[in-house]
Amino acid sequence: MSAVDGSHVIELMLEAAIITNQMSPQQNCLLPLKIIERSLKPFLSKIHAGYFRISLSLCSQALLWRTLGEPAADAHSFIRRVFHVMPSTAFTLLWSLALFTLALLSLAYVLRCLFHFEMVKSEFLHHVGVNYLFAPWISWLLLLQSCPFIAQKTSPYHVLWWILVAPVVALDIKIYGQWFTKGKRFLSTVANPTCQLSVIGNLVGARAAAQMGWRESAICMFSLGMTHYLVIFVTLYQRFAGNKGLPVILRPVFFLFIATPSMASLAWDSISGTFDDSAKMLFFLSLFLFASLMTRPMLFKKSMRKYDVAWWAYSFPLTALALASVEYAREVKGGFAHGLMLVLSTLSVLVSLLLMVLTAANTNVLLSAKPPNDDIFSTMP
């Protein structure tokens, strides 16, 4: 233990001893909770909803591995056969890691709500932070779809779907209503790429409902998401005067332009039962947007100078695109389609692994108890 850590522990012990002498027996019972609260408060002040980018990436990666591990009879599907012969332990470990990370982040955010409610309220009122409140629910829905222990058409799966979708719908009603009823909260003034997370939440929920056989619920959520996606997409293209932009550190979230049509193609594939022309058009749109971003590396140069949790914004969209390419290759059954699936799936896995290594090497940045100086809080009004 370092000298700084040692002095911190001694300080806490001395304060605890002083407080104990001044407190009644009933208050003494609450002393451990007060010490824990004081120790965690600095750390919880740093954790915000944007940290759920990590769980989004890991949960979507688990879904990709499960999809690639499904049996494939097509002669071109070499990569899927490779994943199929891999030990099931590899997928189970990845799914367990995603579950542990998501559960840990969820617990930390619940404690943040208890000890730093004013910061949570600030996130809810912030034009970027509010959109990341969808991220934990999207992560849980993705994890549920990749779960190896719960069948999709069973009662536990149905109950969990309702529990996870209800907050998404509640946030929809709140945020979408603000966009066209409140002058200071018009979409034209708060629109940014993270607004697409609200759409992605509806699309992920629609895909899960369709896989359960609840087609009407799936169509309801899909129509709600796609209607607002069209509005958001047009608004972001037009860049109205007075629109609140993004700081440089948040530029990786531009990759959410790829994730939304990719998830839409996957949702429609589950609803219609086949990767039809509508799903293909959405997939081609995501490919075009991916190519547009890849040809503009200077856009992200400044945001890559120093590690930040915002870097995880690259992984989830790439994984969503890879998932859509898997379904496209399954439908088309051609060499080009499977080659595209191989490239995108490999890129998705490599980016996720690289981010894991970088995050492990920069845990001091994530776990530091210093005052918040990160992407969302740096843009707080």
C-alpha cells in the first residue's frame, strides 16, 4: 500500500474513532454505512451513464459470438463454422464478463443515484447525458438475447423483456414529448448523434419481441423507433442554427450513425422472418455511413490523443454492423457477402479486444476518485 493510501486509511480510522465517541449506540450501528458512503462518494461522482458504453460493447459482442456460433450449412460460411467448433466455454466466459461488467456498472449507478442524485438530475437535463440513460437497458436487452440459459419463448424471458422495455418506453414518452412541446428542448436545439440511442433502444426491444413471437409488440416498438429515427437523421443532416454541438472528445459517437440502421435491419429481419429488401436497404445504408466515416480519419484525430471512455463508442456500432452482415450473408449465400461478414466480424472483435487492453492499462483513468473531468460533465451547462 502506498503512503497516500495508508494515510487515507489512517485518517478514516481516526475520524471513525472520534465519531464513535460522540455518537449514541443507535448511531453507532450506522457508522459502517457512513464510512462506506464517504469512501465511495468521490468514486461515484465520476461514474456517469456514459460508462455504459463499455457494457453496450461487451453485450453486443456476446450476441455476435452467439450468432456466429450457430450452425451453418452454406459452403461459404467458413468463419461461422470456425466459431461453431470453438469450445462453448469461450462464449460463456465472454457472456459472463459482459454480465459482470453490466451488473457492476448498474450497481455503481444505483449508488450514484443514492449519494449524488443532483448529478443524476443534471445528466437527465443534459442534451448528451440524457441519451445515455437508454444504454443500461439496451445492454440488458442485448445480454438477454444472447443468454445461453434462458429460452426465448419461456415465461422468465417474457417477464425480463417487460421489465427492461418499460424504462425504455418511459424515457421515450419523456424525451420525445419534450422534442415537440418544450421550446428550450426542441430537437432542433438539442439534436446530436447520441439521440440515436433512444431509437436503438426501441429497435433492440422490437427484435427481442419478434424473437419471442410477439409480432404486434415488435411492430409497435419498431414503428416508434423508425419514425423518430427519420426525424433525427434529417435534423442531424441539416444542422440547424443554435444546435448544441459535441465536444471534440465525444466525436467517436458519430459511429452511432452506423449502429441505428444496422439494428433496424436486424429488427426488421426478426419481424418479417427473412432478411428481405427492406432489411437489405437499411444494411446498405449502414455500410455507406461506415465508409463515409472511415474516409474521414482527421475527424477523430483530436479525440484520440488521450484515452477516454468515449473510445468505447467505436465498438458497439461496429458489432451491430457485423451482426447485420451475418444475417445478410445468411440470406444471400454468396462469396462476397461472406467475405464482407468475415472482414466486419474480424474488425469488430479486434476493436473490442484492443479497447479491453487499453481500458485495463488505463484503469486509473476510469477508477480515479478525482473530480469529474470527462466527456459528459465537460459539456454540462
